[in-house]
Amino acid sequence: MKYYLEIKVIGKENGAEITPETTDITDLKEILDVATKLFNNSKLRISYIPKKGSACHQFHVQDKSAIEKTDLTIAKILSCNSVNNSYDSILKLQKKAKDKLLRYEISTSLQSDKPLIISQDTNYILEDKEWVDADLYLYGEINILGGLEKHKINIKTDTYGNVEVNAKKEEIDGISKHLYKTTIGLGVHCKLSLTDEIKDATLFEIIEYDPKYDEQEFIESVKKSTPHWADVPDAVEWVKKLRSG
């Protein structure tokens, strides 16, 4: 069985029926963007096959589970009548459908009878983000420190990008100048979204980040852990066996 995602475009452009041959490259890019985000797998190999005689675009994959996952996403969008930021490309199709009186039908080879329809009569919107209270430790480089009215620290992290952290003046003054533009750790109270976005971050701890090897700390750690290995005749060989399964 073939596994594919299908996006069909129904309507007219400049008085003529839309076909793959008459589809502008910018319109095709939007279709490709929708398909890529619905699959939501950067490692997935996707082949594109336009069907002649209609504006029907098919994206084939070898992995059945990828199609099943896409079906779940489509079903969620249908049930909620909204999308999150990960599928904002759906909103672009919604706007175009209203502006140009087009109809998009998105389905898969497993659920061809339950398409996601986007037309002038539908109204998909961006859903409100869900935020939860969280305490996080952010590690990164301090870019901005201080402020005239509001005291803030801007930290550039690998996981969350640039994060703005509220702080008291005395807390900012307590950060040594030599830590500016170096890696530092900040403990923050914040709101965290399901897509790892952070807002309303407030500082509660500053950690000087020092990844250098500490010989004395290593020796103390070995002393503490050695008694736990007392019954193991060859610790190195035992670890090798564990790793090999």
C-alpha cells in the first residue's frame, strides 16, 4: 500500500482552473510548507508527486506511522477548529481561501474520507497557548544587563533562545562585570508553554558557570563512591558488560 499526504486545491486563478502546471512557485512553496509541518519530522524522506489534470499534490513516504501521526494532527485541527504555532501555515491557506475563493482538501491515504477542508466558509484560528508555572535553570551568555526603568537580564540560551529575565537592581549589581558576555546560569520562576516558549521570567538565583575540571572535587567524588563498588572485582569490565547489554 502507498502511504501519502494529499493536498488538493480547487478554484480558479485569473479565470482558469488551477492545475499543478499553472501553480505559481510561491503557491507551491506554501503547499510544501503545510506538508512539511503536518509530517513534523525533519528526518523523514518525502517525495513529491503532482497528479496531472488537477491541482492535486501528493507527498509520499515509506513509513506508515508517519501517516498515522499526520492523521491524528488533522483530526485534532478538525475537532478544535484551531491550530497552534507549529501549524501556522494552515492559517495562510485559510486567508488565501477567503481572499481568492479557493478550497483546500487535505487528507491521507489512510483517511481519504475525512479531509481537512479549508475554504471561504471555514475559520481556523490560532489557538491560545497553554502556559504552566515552572522553575528553570537557564545557561547561556548574558547579552543585555540593566535598564533605565525596568531592570532586566537578557540571556541567550541554546534550548530556549533569547530569554528576558526580570530582576531587582541589587541582583543585577551583584553580577560581576567579568560575567558579562560569558556563560552564566540563572534560576528563574516563569511561565512555560508546550512549545518551550518562556514569558514572565523572574530571577531567583545566579550561578557562576565554571566547566573547568576540579581535581580535588573529583578525588572527593571517588572516595564517596568507592564503597559502593567494593563487591565488584573488575569495575571496568562490569561497566563494559552493562553497556553491551
